[in-house]
Amino acid sequence: NKQNTKKLWKGIKEIINAKNDTKVQPTNLRSNDIILNDRLLVGNEFNKFFSSIASKIDKKIPEAKKSFKEYLKNQNAYNLALNPIDEKEVLNIISSFDLKKVTGPNSLLKHVLVKFKHLLCKPLCMLINISFTTGVFPNKCKTAKIITIYKKGDQLDCSNYRTISLLSNIGKLFEKAIHFRLY
């Protein structure tokens, strides 16, 4: 990219993992007619707002007239067994990752994962197959980084934001392997 300055700087930014993101998380929020401007208080207010949504929806759902056991009369005599994953499938899944998407905590840098996929596919294959046989999904892959995105309206109101969960790319690899087997 010696002759193309734009591509040169883009490459340098990718190498040093520099972000061009101009989106900034909100620093002010209204709670009970008080303007919060401390980052911790703003974060806690978002957490309180978004974690309360499920319980509000739950209250609107009418009480069931039947027990769940009535729908499960014929027990399945077979176990759910997942076919093991092979290295070729791991390579295909890694190759399908969108390198432009941001990843969450406990992730490998995507360009490192893609560049060294032939070295990483065997240990990843072993980990996924252990997960299949034990039925245990790694705890580190259950963690997400939650980011709030402004939609419209009053920027001081929590309800005018939505959340995005940034997940581990290693966890996504496990999930895609399960998805292919279930569907």
C-alpha cells in the first residue's frame, strides 16, 4: 500500500487495533427527574432499566391453565447425541466469520484467529467435542460486553436506547457447531 495512503493507514490501524468509532456511550441520563452524570451511576441506571424489562413482560402473561407436564406425555426414549465436529468443519466456521464485526470479551483477535486457523483448529475441535460429550458450555464464553445504542428521542431517557451484546468469537464457534447439528 505504499502508493495508497488511505490503505496504508487503514492497515496500520488494524495492526495496532485502533478504533475509528465515533460513537460514545452516554455520559448523562435522567433518573427520577435527576440528571446523572457519573459513569458508574449511568451504567447502573441502564442495568436497572434493561434488567427489569423481562419481569414487566412476565406480569402481562396470563396464568397457564394447564401444567407443562400435560404437553409432555410421550417421553422420548432416545438421548440427544451430537455428532463430533472435525477440523474441516472448524476451519469452515472460522472462515465464515465476518472480520468487520466487533467481538466481545475472551475472544481471539479475528485476524489472528483467521491467520492461524490451521494451527488452532485441532485444539478448538477437541474443546468443542469435549463440550458436546459433557454437555458443558465454557463459562468464559457466556460473558458478553453490553453496549447501548441510541435510537431516537430524548437522549437522557433509558427507553430511547437499545442494547447490543458483543460475544466471544470462540463461543460463537461452539454455537455454530451446535446450530449445524440441531438444524
